[in-house]
Amino acid sequence: MPQPATASVADLARSGGIRPALEWFRKERTWINEQHLKLCRIPAPTFFEQKRAEWMAESFRSLGWEAKIDRAGNVVGSAVAGSVAGSKDKRRDDSTVAVTAHLDTVLSPRTPEDIKVAGDGRMLGPGVSDNGAGLAGLLALAACWNAVGPLGDGRSAPLLVANVGEEGEGNLCGMRYLCRTSSSRPHTFLVLDGPGTERITSRALACRRFDITVTGPGGHSWSDHGVANPVHMLSRAITLFNDGMLGFNAAPRYSYNFGLIQGGTSINAIPTEARAKVDLRSESRERMEGMAALLATVVDEALSAENLRASGGRLTARVREIGSRPGGALPEGAAILGCLQAVDEYLGIRAGLDCSSTDANIPLSLGLPALSVGAGGQGGGAHTPAEWYQPEGRDLGLRRILLTLCLLLDGAAQSFPDA
């Protein structure tokens, strides 16, 4: 695929089919905002995305696309044969470009009223930014593609995917299925994740997640005082890990987070079990292996210390890996990055390359071209109850996505011409 020049992006943006499509995003801001609010009011915690998936599938169909829910739970939208989008869709399967956005959220609204609009126009509530912004962008793209007429004329239609399992312990299961199980695996992936236009995720940050489970006999807080305590042992292990990480150099970058701790049934009962879940991330495989080894070591040390000091009962501990996101990176000179950067230059967007953990991890780890970008607008407070999204400026992000997608589709058509 040839690298596009900024001049060719300008020609594309001025062309008869694309120019009205780019304007459509500005004209239909109200409709896009309405769809954004509707989808965010449907709870979709990881592993329970079905209701939102069904809503997305029906939305695709109402916008003139075929839609199915695959065995993993992903919603896959494709152009209807003979429609504006699919009238000249003669591509080979392996030239398919997929635009994806994950369905699931870390926190979910308890009632529809938890998703609301503030006086300054911001959307408030869990998931409005991550990934309400990406899903709304997917719907806007679907609507625009069929609304403006000849946009698909002579150009393959993309595959539009609302996938499951990106957050929490989903372990990227939706994207894994799409990349490894689907009989017509896409060739290129453009992932819409969150808001903004200031970042381009071209490197996949590796991530490993572990569950630590400690068990013991339990007992009464007074009469059985001194019996080995799982919570005490787990607390010691976390402290030892924190102290041990002080010996690691700052580079290459890494992070760790004990994000969930559970245990006990009453303030006056010695727990029979305590659990913690930890997230480890690093740009370096060696650093990741070092952190995982340290975790195993401190659990053993804390277990021995607690059993040694206890007057009765013994604890057992198990460290179990519950998720692993592979790393990867786009090769130097990748065409997909050249397309996006040419569009950014044309639109006046200054975006930096970054390394993060997204759905793009899976295709990048398999050597498939993939990027993750924001879907425009601004947002903050992701993964917290104070999450917010400001749709002002969203149309810039959507124009960016459409122009990049058209360049990718044109390149795929050149690589796989009609027979």
C-alpha cells in the first residue's frame, strides 16, 4: 500500500463523495449525541454485554447494514449487498478493514438516570467516555456511510465491530475471537477507544493479571486470637511487593496495581479466606517477568512469616494467572500509520505515538496492522463514578476516522484489484 501524501488527503476530502460525508458529522451532532446517551444507558459490564450488543445490532440494521452477533458476543456489521455501501464491494476477504469499539465498561449505570447531561453540555456517568465515545463513533460512521450517497462507490465497505471483553477480566476475548476464530479475519484494524484526537496507540502494552487466594481455619477474634490470619498474610505480601519494587529502575516503564481485595465475613471473626487481584504492565518482557517472579516470591515469604508467628492453624496460598494481554508494535513505515499521520497533517491534528493496552494488542501481537485512536471530543474520569464526556469537537475526530478509513480501503482495493 503506497504512503499517502497530505495533498492526496486534501483531494480526497474535496471529492464529491467524501465532502458531504465530512459535513454530515457536523450537521448530525444532535443525533449522534442522542445515540451516545441511549447506548450508555444500557448497562454492559464485562461478560454481561448482551443487551447493549442487541441494541447495537438493531441500530446497525436500522442504518442499512447487515448485523449479526457472533459466538463470542461481538456485534459484526457489514454492508448489505446491493446497497450504497455494498454495491461495488468485490474485495477479497483478506483485504477487509475493521473499525472496532468495545461494548463493555468497568462501571455500569444502576438506572438510566445515572447517565445525564450537565448544564455545560457534558455527558456524565459510567462509561460515557470509555467506551461510549467509541461506540457512538461506530454508529456515526455506519449512519454516514449510507446517508450521503456515493461514498462507497468504487470503494470496499469496512467491517464495523462492537466487541466484548476489553475491560476488567475480559482478557480481550472478543478481539481474540475476531482475530483467531473468524473464518474471514480482517486484514487491518482501526480501534476506537475513548475520546480525543491527541494520541495514536501504535504499540501494545503487555499486561498480566493474577489472583492471589489465601485460606486458613478462621475463628473467633477473641477466643481464637493468634490463629493464622489470611488478611494479615495478604497485607504483608502487598507491602513486601511494594517495597521490592523500589529496587526496580524506572526504565523501561512499568506499573502495578492491587485493584481488588476481598476477605472476611465479620469484624469479630478471623477470616477463612482473603483474595487480591493484581494488574502488572510493562513495555519490557524482561521487566514483566521480573515483576511476576517478585509477586510469587513475596507471597511465599508472607505465607512463611504468618505461619511462623501464628499460635495455631496454618495458611495455604495460591497465585493464579487470570489474564495475559500480549505486547506488540507496528513495524517502522507501516502504511496504516502513514495514512493516519497524513490525515492528521491535513486536519491540523498534532498527535503523539503512545504505548497502551487496548483491543489493538491482539492484532499487533499477530503481526496484523492495527492502531487505536480516540473518537473525538474530550473526556475524563474513566473507570470512576465521576466519568464525563464533552462532545464539543467530536466531529473533528470523526472526520479523522473517516478519511483514514477511506485511505485504508482505497489502499486495500489497489492491493487486491478486481479480477
